[in-house]
Amino acid sequence: MYNINVQKDMIRGEFPMFKNQPDLTYLDTAATAQKPQVVIDATNKFYSSQTASSGRGSYTLAVEASLLLEDVRGKVTKFICGNDNEILRDYTTVFTSGATESLNLVARMLQQLVYSRKTKKFNIILSLAEHHSNIIPFQQIVQTAKSMGIEAELKYLGLNQDGAIKLEQISELLDSDTLAISITHSSNVTGKITDLSTFGKLVTSKCSNLGRDLPLTVLDCCQSAPHIPVNLSQTIFDFACYSAHKIYGPNGVGGISAKIDVLRQFEPVFTGGGIVELVEESGSSFQPAPSRFEPGTPNMAGIAGFGAAVDFVNKIGYQNIISHEQELSKYLWQGLNDRKENFGIQTVGLFNQSENNNSNQLALASFSIQGIHPHDLGQVLDVKKVAVRVGHHCAQLVHRNFGIPSSTRVSCGIYTDFSDLDKFFEALEDAVKFFRKS
Ligand SMILES: Cc1ncc(COP(=O)(O)O)c(C=O)c1O
């Protein structure tokens, strides 16, 4: 079993935020993770001694910036897609400003298919567990298609009582007009982990029954990548979208990892400098993927920091992360369940433990308390220096599904300790007493 003292003393010590804010109990890692010193150092190093524009110059610093970018691209691709070098040759990563841009880019690529194939009818399957960033870009392309007389529709996979996506509904929803399926690897509200292998089997079997090719499949691994391996190459997914800032990396950088062959079929979505082969008065030709999707000057300091974040997570290892966070997850859910009756707590989804003592649950829980508005609760917790997220967490459909308009979310990371959760429960008890009295 992973030694919690090693976790507490060594890993937490690598995050300057906890030295600078010694009283802080940070339980909002699902919104953004704190940054270890190595990530801050890599970002600073780029600005203080490596600054040059990548891909544009022939002097040494510019060449080194290009090499750095490609080195991090390789690291991130391996981190998201899996370790098998043979398979990795088929995959690449497009750098973006984060998961939101990644999902918008993918949606615009799908739109290109609709127009280039002159599609008259299509549907896209999402789930009720999705973050708004994995809903609205697809709503927009469906609405635009409809305005052009195309029969277009969004369909949603429902949720089980525990919050997991009802994958079995794929056989009902997927049909010959399904253009794409875009779902989350883990919800940012329930923390439930989607079983990607079952997803693959269900999609493959339904497509073979229909005698059709697989639709394009998109995985939002924003919440999962910091906590569990994504292993894109072991799944049927074509695209994985994520943000570095949730993986202990810098803000303003993220990516789409995908098969090179899949990316090859698309035209650039945004255009400009840095991605062209030839520009003539009437038109231009573009570099191959991934560069063709990365116009303009990249966020090089962010990319350098992202590389350091991937090294940091790899150094700790997913096995250690999982064994620590699974214990935190049980402790968090047990604590909420113990207070359920007394406090009038309703969790968004339920905790369930599998036979092998693992769960399909990240160390994250969202809940409401009867008679106490999450914003009021959040304020009282803040006075006690306990930072949690309140509101709908950019996922209104999940909340509506459970009949809870908004919730309080507690989310953990590798630096979270049981004492953080104890402080949260202590503050929660005080807050409930305070509100019940007033
Ligand atoms: C599941 C999920 N998808 C997408 C996003 C969007 O990420 P970003 O705001 O970094 O673009 C988030 C952010 O919370 C998320 O939790």
C-alpha cells in the first residue's frame, strides 16, 4: 500500500502554494490543480533563458524552441495514448489552449465532414454527464446544419442512479446516421469513471449489426487524465481532449491527441501563419497534421510547463496516484454518507464499491444540503479557509438529471491528505450548525 506519509511530506512539499498558504485546505482540484515547483521552473526557464519563437527561425534558440515543442508533443502523446512505441507512431497531439478549444476544434472538424459529404441527415450522441464544453460546440453545429435544411439531432445517453453513463443505451441511440459520439471519461460532477472497454464493445457490435463503419468518437479526458491512465490507443476513441492546468500543468495550454490518419482527413479549422506550405492570391496549401491545426505563435512557456507536468505525474506513477486517491475517495464518500440523514445531504450520484475493493469513482463528490444554498455554504467554508466549488460546475444537465439545481463539490489531487478532508468535515459540521440555528 502506498505510504501516505511519503505522499504528505514529499509530494505536498513540491507545491509552493501550500508553503505560501499554510492555512489553505484546497479541495477544488477538479477546477484547476495546484502547480509543483518543477512546472513553475520549466515555465520560468522558458521566459528567462529559452525565449524564441518555435518553427520560425534558423538561429540556435529558435531551433531549440522547435525541438522543445516537438519533445513535449511526443511526451504528451505517450502520456495520453499509451506506452507502446509501435502503436504510438500512428498517434499525435495538436496543442490547443485547453480542453474547451480542443472540443470546439473537433466539433468544427465534424462540421467539415457534414459539408464535404453533403450529408442530408446526421445525429451526434453525447451523454447527460457532459461538461458544457462537450455539449455546446456540438449544439452549434447541429443548429447551423438545421438552418441549412439538414436533418440534424443531438441524442443523449442517460445516467444510472450512481451517476455512471448508461452505456447500454448505445444500442438504442446509435443508428446509420450517427456521425459521432462524444462522451466524458469522468464527470466533473459525479467523478464516475466511464468503462471505455464496454463502450468500445457496444459501439463495435452495434455498428457491425448495422453494417456500417464506426462513427467518430471523442473522449473528454479532462478530469480523468490527472488521476487514471487514458490509454487512448487501447480504446476505439479517435480523439482525446484535455487541459494541462488540470494535470498540474500551466493554464492556457491543452491538447487533442488523435490518430494521424484521422486528423489527415480534415482541413485547418483556424488559419494564419505558421501552418502553410504555399500562399497564393487565390488560396493556400497547408502543412500536414498536427501543425495544420496550430496556426500562430504557440504558448511555448505553457508547453514547456506541460512537459514538466507530464514528467512529474509519470515520476509519481499512476499506481501510486490511484492507490492514494482511491482511499481518499472512500473516506470522502463515507464521511458524506455518515452525515446524510443528520444533515439532509443529497449526493449527485452514489458511491459503489466493486468486489476487488476498487470503485469507478474519482476522489470527488458533489452534494446539496437541504435548506442551505451551496453559495452560502461555500462562503462559510471559505471563512474557514476550506476552498470548494459551488454552483452547477458548467454541467447543468447532470444536476437537472438528479433534480439538484446546484451543488457543493469537493475534489482531491495527489497532494490532498486525509487531514484536508477532516478539516472539510469539521467546517461542514460548524456550517450546518450555524445555518440550522439562524
Ligand atoms: C469534464 C470537463 N470537460 C471540459 C472542461 C473544460 O476545460 P477547460 O475549462 O480547461 O477548457 C472541464 C473543466 O472543468 C471539465 O471538467
